Amino acid sequence: MARAPVVGLTADTDSVVAQKGYAQERFVLKKAYFDAVIASGGIPLLIPAYEKPRHTDIYLSMIDGLIVTGGYFDIDPQLYGEKKRFRVDEVKPERTMMEIRLIKKAVRMGMPTLGVCGGMQAINVAYDGGLYQDISSQVTGALRHEQKPKPANKPSHAAQLAPGSRLANIMRAEKIRVNSTHHQAVCKVGRNLTVCAFSSDGVAEAIEGRGPGFLLGVQWHPEQLLGKTPESARLFKAFVAQCRHFKKSQAGR
């Protein structure tokens, strides 16, 4: 029986106070990501944030697809050629640099790559794109893209999909409802990327690569909507199917 494709999931970091009062840093990731991969026929593997090229190559040799996840942090504006001018929350340079290295190498390999929320932003920055540092400060008439206190497992606004895009073909829809937990977004679109979904205020909700490989970023959290919207299940199933094809293509190499 053939092994299911292994999907790498990038980890976030945080600190927890130990019993004796000192903080310990840890790698973390919401279970919903693992649930989505397993439900779609994949095997999830957590990738910790260590900014070392040899670690990047080793992890990529172990997986058949890459999901760059979201988290509680922003991307440092210096990485897209700007100074801090608006609201920028905590930055995690080691994680971001690791993810950019993973993205570039995975795409060169032809490995299916999916970015979720901050992962979409990392894909854009990896290919010389830029970000709105703070949507509410920079986009006139912007929607409320941080939907708190509404829970993240409920949609809060619509996204219009570009006709003929890979995303629209996967979703089999022209418009979908998405959740929204971010305050930054794609501004300048990166090289060989195109915006394939927008919210009504013009903010990019998804990007995809122009080449033949599977490179897709979504600004919402489909893993939180699994079982609530059919499009979320379609997205993960399509991604894992691509991972399965990639695995077969690498057999015997």
C-alpha cells in the first residue's frame, strides 16, 4: 500500500512561564492545521524555525508538500525594503527567514506550496513583493480584517475569485465567505505572482504563481473553516492531491 504524502507545516514560536517562574520558548501550531491535512489524506510533519540552510534541505527531503502557516507575528518591513511607518506587531526574523528559504527551494523543486495568512505574505515577500504594514492605516474604506471578537471559525466577509484562476477552479465558485484575522496584507505583488481573490475593499485575499507548479497563498484561515464551508475542504484536498502527484514524480530519483 502506497504511503500517503507527507506535508510539512511550519511552526510558530511563543514563550510559556515554567513552574519556577522563568520563560521557556517553544514551537507551537494549532491542531486545526494537522486535522485539515489528515482529513485530506496527508501526513502532517511539523517543521521548526531554525534558520540554517542544511536544515532547510533536510526537511524538504522528508516532505512532499509545504504549508507555510500563519501565526502571532508580522513580517519585518526591512525584508520588503521599508522602514516601520505604521503598526507593526512582534517580528520573528528567524522564522520568517526560514520560511522564505523553504518557499524558494520548494518552488524550485516543483513541490506544491500553500501559504495561509502570514504564509501568503511570506510567499509574496520571498518574491520581492511588499505589504501594507497596517491595512486600517493605509487602505481608505478598508473592511475590518481583524474580526475579533467574532471567533476565527466563522466567516466574516466575502472574497471575489478571479475567473479562470487556479483558485477559482479549485473552489468551483466565483465568490466565497472567508474568515479574517490579519492587519497586514499584500500591497506590491511579487515576481511571477498574481492576485486571484479580492475583498470588496480591494485588499488581496489570495495570490498564486503564474507557472505550472502549485504555488498558492490565501489570506484567510481555511483550516479553521473545515467542515463549515465546502470550499475549505476542496482547497486542502486539491493541495494534498498535488502533493501525491509530486511524491510519485520523485519516486526512484
